[in-house]
Amino acid sequence: LVLRAMGTATGMWHKCKERGLMGEAGDSALHEMVFQAEITAAKLAGALNSLCYDHQPDGGFVVACLKRALGYLHKALGFTDKVEAKKLLQPEEVSAYRNDLFKVREEILKLMDRFRQEL
């Protein structure tokens, strides 16, 4: 999930950078859309990476970290509307990005349910 979220964010960053949209003169909504998704990936890494090493953290801690990640994800989703309204990207690009973020959101919610059951 961490790699998926990071791939979504960095993929959009590269796409925008190639078009010259990520520089200092770039649109703030576009910057925030990508930045909030990058923070989401980082928060997911903080919540989940220790699981790769068979470390079983407290389920409540994992849920709390996932909830924080979800907050940043929702901000990223909110900025997709602003980017779409400004026509900074093709509608299908924004739609694909939004769909990827919603898929990450769905997985976060599933994990939150799983770790809540372990409490």
C-alpha cells in the first residue's frame, strides 16, 4: 500500500514536472494536490513499514497513524477538484489520479477495520 501510494504521488509529480507545472511559478493547488499525496505515502510508511519486519505494533497505534494518513489523503482529493476546475491537467488524468487515491483510501479503511478488530 505504501508503494502504491508513493507511486501514485510520484507518478503525478513526474507528469507535472515534465510539463513545467511544478516550478516556483506553478499553481499552488497542483502543488498541494501532489504534496498531500506524498505526505499520505509517508504517513502510511510510518504506520505500516514495521509490519514488514514481523514487528507487531499496538493496533491502536496503527489505526491512529492510518487515520492521520487518511486526513492527508482527503486533502489531496480535495485539491483534485481545484486542479480539475482550473483545467491544469487533462480531465482523464485528474480522474485517473483521483481513482488511484480512492483505491488507496479503500485499502486504508480496510486496514483500519482489521487493526480495530485486534484491539
